[in-house]
Amino acid sequence: MRLQAQVLVVRGAIAESRHRVQCAVADGAGSLLAATDDPNRITSFRSAAKPFQLLPLVERGHADALHVSDAELAIMAASHSGSRAHLALVSGLLERLGLTPAHLACGYHEPMDAESLEDVRRDPARRSPLYNNCSGKHAGMLALAKAEGWPVEGYERADHPLQQLMLRTVAECCGVSADGVRLGVDGCSVPVFGLPLAAMAVGYARLAEAVRGGRPGAEGARSRALQRIGRAMAAEPMTVEGNGRLATDLMLVTRGRIVAKSGAEGLLLVAVPDHARGIAIKCEDGAMRAIGPAAVELLRSLGVLVSEQAEALHAHRRPPLTNAAGHTVGWLEGDVESAASAPAGDGSGGSRSGPRVAPLPGGPGAPAKDAGRDPAPGAPLEEP
């Protein structure tokens, strides 16, 4: 099924701008079931790769040896808001490892959590890498390095054996060759992976299959490890991101029936265990403001969200535009149609709905010849 997706910025009766959106829906066998016109666009996996970066720690038995809880697994797959609860989880992991926040290579940024932001502004001495939204991922990487007997120094570098393992694991889960994955440096200093959007969807379909109970023929240890990670994320949505954030709210409103993870530059990945499908959504211009309207409308169109759930996500589905005086002067709205429909958006600010998108099918679609294509090597992705 071919899709068209965009997010319109509406001011009064004027559709004044739009964000183009690319989407891909896949199953774990690599079949592309629905997509916009460029599902093989290579982009950075950013923080949506975190469940797969966590996988070796669980798959190799180290998480069990550390007696890691669901909340601790979730924080290691998180892009957290830096709340006090988030900090306590990361601090607890580091203490068990005999390490300190100084070992985290992710750097500091101001927390998104309002209470913690007030804490660091009142007392700047509190600032530390713990507040970085990737600090849990880094604590997990340090745990893996120690468990494998690798040096913790330089664990963030691409030539470290830990990062080489991360690259292989992400590539295997997404059905691509590690040699063809483009590399850049993420905002938290570890390598970031450039993959086709369709391949990301395949990875999340495999996560969905594992959460549902595994895929016939799937490797047992890997499937069980993915299941544990996915179920921990679904059980701890507030840990995965935080109050009012898109992935958290998607998991809350569906009561853990999906696993969602956002990434910087307008990316969202969703695993749908009930359908064993993975969904990748990317705003082409990287605008995070557009990913909520696009995601809610696409998931509603595909039948992943029912109308009541989409309405409960109104703050993400139709976020307001406000002016300097604080008045609401417009909104953003997602528009998702089948490609056979009439051109979307007449500039009137009224209904832009064309033919509706069919819900997710229960069976596999036709194989996508390029869904597992090896990305062509090229220049590293730039850090925004």
C-alpha cells in the first residue's frame, strides 16, 4: 500500500506551511506492507536504536547477573527527561558497577523535567552527565564493558569492541550488512547508525514479534532478550521518556500494547505486537514539532489507535500555535492518505481527508526488494 503523509501548519484559514513525512510499515521477514514514496531513504537511527543497543547486555546474560529490574532496563533504553526518578535509576546502576557519573561520556545538557531544571538552576553544582537523556544508555554500555572485561575508558569510540558489537547487533536486527551501515557521531558521543527507514521498521517488527511471543525459527536467546526489553519498555513508559512526551503517552494510552521510541530530528519507531509489525515515521526536515501529528494520524489510519485513543492524544495530534501574547492562533495537523487520492490540502484550513488508509493487514505483504538493502557508503552523517 502506497501512502502520502504530511503535517500542515494552519494559521486561521491559511495552511501556511507543511512538513513532508516518510513512513514505512514492515514485518519481521522483511516484507514492506505500506510506505510513502521513499522508504529506503537513509537516515540516522538516533535514539530509536536504543532497544537494540541494549540487546547484548540482556542476550549475553549480564542483565540477569546484575539483577536488573524492568525499570532499569527501561532507563537503559530511554531518552529520559532527567527527572529525579530517572536520575536515581542511573545513579543506582553506576553504584552497583562501582562507577561514578564522571565515567559517563555523554556530557551534560539541561533536563526537560521542570523540577530538575529548577534544581540545577538553583544549584549549578548539581550539573552532571546524569541529566543527559542518554545517561541510562551509557550506564548500560558501561555495564556491558565491565561484564565482558573490556576497558571502560573510551567505550564511546567507534573502534572500541563494545561499539563494534553494537553496530553488528543493530545491523543484524534490521536485516542489513554491518559493512554498509553509515556511521556518524550522536549527540551523546557514541556512534549513530545510518539505515534505510524500511530497515528500521523491520527491526521494530522483530521487536514486536518477540514481545508477542517470538517468531517461528527465530533464535531463542535473541528473541527472549528482545521480548524482555520490549516488555520492560511497555511496562515502564514514564521511564522511557517522561511526562507529556510522545512515546510515553502512546504507550500509556494503549496500556502497553505498543512499544514506542522517538529519536532526534523528527523520528519515531513503533512496534505493534498484536500485528507483529514495525512502523517507522520520519519528518524529512527533522522538525520534532511535526512528529506527533504525523504519528497519531498514521497510527489511527492503520488501526493501531482507535478514535478514543487518538482523541486522548489530542495534545500531540493537534498541537496549538501560539503567538508572542500567548494567544492560540493556529495548529498543526497530520494528513495521511493512500497515494491514489486527490492532492492533499487545498489551503482552506478545512478538511483535507482523501481516501482512507486500510488498517494493518493480518498477513504478510509482498516482499520489499530494497527493505534490507545495504546502504551505500558515504560521508558521515552530520550532527545537528
